[in-house]
Amino acid sequence: MSSPVSALLEATGLAADKLLTQRNSLTEPLQLLHQRTLLALAQSGKPPTRDQLETWATELHLELDAALRHMAESELVFLDPAGREITGGVPFAPGPTPHQVRIFDGPTVSANCAIDALGIAAMLDRDVDVESLDPLTGEQITASSRAGRWTWQPVQAVVFVGSSGQGRLTETCCPVINFFTCSDHALAYQSAHTLDGFVLALSDAVEAGALVFGDLLGTQSARPDARQ
């Protein structure tokens, strides 16, 4: 039975299982390459190098450039303009964003959006500190997870979840899924930009992040190799 948050995501076209469905559509070797990529980003804050990707592709009997294209077309990773280097992998952004996530005993990384930032804790089963800015006022919002328990400031902070139109989620949804210090700011932002979507309390946004990313890594068979 789906939760109210899952139903909300589904109603707005942001199905909670979309990334998982895209991941599961890959062959097993591609899934392993994807897992190793995410774990490398989580462990170092940087994507794997071309040399590392070539080593993994050889181990997994993959043609690397075709594998990279397939993962990018599935909106699981970001590539450089030449299509030869991975620059990020959802939830990890390909460049700096307002959503900064400090992974406990790990790097500080940029997330694509507020839900991605909150979902990193569930995906990795790690403690995190999240810092972001209200795009309407520039005020800071912080959220911290310790052993699965979240706290945040200000206590009335919310997340707007929505879309600017049809297209790839990373282009139409991620730029507008932001933290706000209060519901009024989120609604003003939604109105000013004519966006479809809804406002989530931080507790519900945490649940949304876990629904989207909690099972994305699946089995952890990729973990030892990702440390190479």
C-alpha cells in the first residue's frame, strides 16, 4: 500500500520508484557499473575517472562508451559534452548547487535538488548534514540526520516539489525542487514561476527522499571495487 507521500509524488508525475525502475531496466553488468559510480561519488566526492571506468567495464564485459550513453539516457548519470566522462550521478550533481550534503566520515557533495539531498542519507545509510538556501530570500536551511533521526532549522522549513513542464526530470524538476524557510515562501516561489507542484513539510520531504533513493543501490556487491 502506497504512503500519502508516495501517492502525492505519483499524482504529480514524479513517481517515487522512477529511478529504481530506470536502474532495474539496465542489464546486471550496467547496474553494477552504476552502483560503483554512485559509491565512488559517495566515498570521494568525485566521479570515477575514465581509467577506473574502463577497468570496471572490462571486468563487467561492457563496451564503456555504449554503457555510459545508456546510463545517461536513463537519467542515472551525467556526462561531459564529449560523452566520455561521468560528471555526476543522481542524486549527486554534476557541479556546484545550493544543496550541500556533508556525509559523516566522508566528503561534502552537491545534490541536484532538495529531495536528492535528503535522500542521500537513506541511500547510503549514513549520517549527513544538509545545508541549503531559500531561493526567495537567501536564508539558510539546515537539516541533519543521526541514526535515521532528522532535525532541521528553521523548524517551519518546507520543500517545494514540482516541475516547470514536460521533459527530463533533471532539467524540469530538479531546478525547482528547493528548500524554503516556510510555506509562504514556497507558495510565493511557485506562483512567481508558474510551477505545478506542492509543498511538503520537512518530515514528509525526508520520507520522499527515502522512497526515491532508499533502494537505489540495491545489493552492495559493488562496494569493495568502488574503493579501488
